[in-house]
Amino acid sequence: SYLAAFVKVDEGMDPTLRSLAIWTVLMLLESGSSELVNLVTWHPSIVKNIEKIAEMGALDEERARHSAYVSAAGPRVSRAFEGEMYGDEADNSDEADDDIYNRMESLAQDVVALVHSLEQ
């Protein structure tokens, strides 16, 4: 599947494309469609690779606070694409590159937390 190819752990993968693929997985899981949720969660590599991406970053308390799925009572909306980077003032600086990796890891952590909450 295309999503599995884009979430494959590969140093050469464009982080923006990988982030979009992870965001797409998150949207499929949030859709409420049991068929879409099953297609994602039963795929042999999608969730496994997203878990690896989520583990790439430090799982400290600050990042955990930014995940919408940490609390079962919290909102079911990802905050990973909030921020100025996706506005008119986006640039290609090293800071923006770091930000896309942070957002990608945050998205991956949101997906993992949502998958775990769906398993319960």
C-alpha cells in the first residue's frame, strides 16, 4: 500500500511526505469507520513503522503534553500541524527542518496513542 511505503523507516524519505502519510493514517483512524480503522490496524507494517518513528524522538513530558490522545478525556484532534510553520511565513531554515521532524514524531505519537486506545 502507498501509506505503508511512505511510513517505512528510511533515512532517505522526505520528512514532509512521511508526515503527510502519518497524518493520513491519523485521519483514517479518527474517521470512525470500523472498516478503515481495521485496514490500518491490521496492516502488517503501518502501525509498526509509525511506532518506530514515534520512538525516534525523546518521549519526554513536554511532548506527551502536546499529544491530544494522552488523556482519554482529551479532544480527539491532532495538534501536530498547529503552528506558524504551515502559514505564510514558512521557510526552509534548519529550524523549520527540525520543526518538521518534531511534528512528524508528534503525529506518530498521536497515532500510536490512538491505536492503543482503540485496542482497549
